[in-house]
Amino acid sequence: MITLRTFLKNTRRTQVLFMIHRLQKGLPEILKEVPKKTKTSLRKKFSAVAAAKDGYYVLIDYTNFKGGGILKSERYHGQGWGLRQVLQEMTLPKRSKEVIPEFVRSAKKVIERRVANSPKSRNEARWLPGWKNRLDSYLRPACL
């Protein structure tokens, strides 16, 4: 266990670079089924979030938390809740310091729609406060 912990601690930078690489490599998948006129806009939003302070943390965490929004299993009634849907919902702010708050606003709207579309038997509304707290954590500096 000590050896594993030491290894993980000593390779944090490599691990983060790998996660960023994987996220960037997944962007074409996120854009695959999007109409051509929307691709440029989504790419700009992705880049704006990535360029923001802690932006890659936000993108990686949200994707691990709710998915990329490309799988059929990430949808209720044909509406998804992954990264693609958050980027689609976003408005690209003029000032860079407003990018993460806009991402959070958009993500909250997307997950609220998820809960509204979810089967009543799943009672997903019980998770909404925790999900929103997690999104609000993006507004505070990451502990990387």
C-alpha cells in the first residue's frame, strides 16, 4: 500500500496530463453527432472552459461525474445530461472570469432537466442538492 501511494503521489503530473489528453481526444466524439454549424461554437466553449483557471479540472470532473453526453444511456426522453449538453446550453461570456460560472449555470439547468425527465420511480430529485453542491465547488479553487 505504501509503494502504491508513493507511486501515485510521484506520478500526479503524468496522471493529470493523461486525463487532459483523454478529454481532448474525446472531444471529437462529443462533436460527432452535432450539426456542422454547432461544432465551431461547441469547440470554442470547450476551449474557453479549458483556458479558464481550473478549467480542465471542471471539464474532467463533470465528464467523470455525468458523462460526455454521447451515450444513449446518458439520456431520458432523448435529452442528455453530459458535457455535450452543458456546452450546448452555455452562452459564451465575453469575459474569461465568467466562463466557469456560466458553465455551472448551464450544468445546473441540464441536470434539472435530467431530473424532470427521469422516471418518477427513480426519485432523482433526492440527488439534486448534492449534484448542485458539486457544481458549485467548481466556483472555488480546485485542490490539485
